[in-house]
Amino acid sequence: MRLLGFVLPLMAGTALAATRVEELTVKPNPAQSAVEIAVSVERGTFDKQSCDVLVEAGDGSPAVRLTFAPGGPRTATVRHAYKKDGTYNAKAVAGYGCSGARNVSVIVGAGAEAKAAPAQPGPLGCPAGWYLVPESVQGARYSCRPNLPAQALKCEGGTSYFAEGGVIGCR
């Protein structure tokens, strides 16, 4: 019975450490037409399975599946060219082997920079450069996280890139 008391919390901790969709970025945004959509996942220490994420550009084009292999890169990108001007809702939705979803509003077209009003903090709104953490929303309470770069910084002098708790750098 003592062993069971030890194994159950261990199993619960492992389940909580599963791979999840961490971030979705679209660059440039606003854009003239072509963008790079980047999806990042966060892996748990004991997670040893592949994770599929479906990426939808929001313009009716077919979804693209990204597969994150164990021990592989945490970020994958898709290039997409929008055919018409407008505002689109790009989505990253977890499939087999992971959980979570993210979405980003994308403004496309001539003069897109003029159309893009800076995001203002307020009810369910995060400032420019930040995104709303969907699972944090509880009525008027919510959290925002910074949009990390689509690719790791190029670190030199024997240092390596890190991204922890909204802070990035080389150490």
C-alpha cells in the first residue's frame, strides 16, 4: 500500500508534464501578404512521444500539420502567402500527443501598418508584443506572455540560447 501512495503522485506529475502548445507567432504582422507562422511547444521532462500540431492560416487554405519529435526542436515554422487583404485568425491546435491551442490575429494588405492599431491593455487584451494565455482567463482576470522570437538568438563565445519565464538571452 505504501508503494501505491508513492506511484500515484509520480504518475500525476508525469501527466501534468505532457507536451503542450506554448506559443504561436506570425511575422511580420501586419504584413503585405507573405508571413512566417511559428509554433513552439513546451515539453515535460518525462515526455517521450511525438506531438502533432495543426496550423490554420485562417483564410480557408488547408491546415498544415507540424510534428514535434522527442528530443527535436521545440519550434517549427510554416511559410504562408495570403491571397487577399483582410484580417485573419491564425490558429495552432494540438493534435495527437500534446494539448493546448493558440491563436493570433493577422492583418494583411496594402497599408496594413496603418490599419494596425497598437494593442491596448484592457479586458482580455494584452499590449503589443504580448499574447493572452487562454487557460488563464477567469472572468476579468487573465495573464499575458511575451511573444518570443520565431528563432533562437545566435549566441557566441561558448554561450547558448535560453528562454525561461518570459526572459530570453545567451548564457
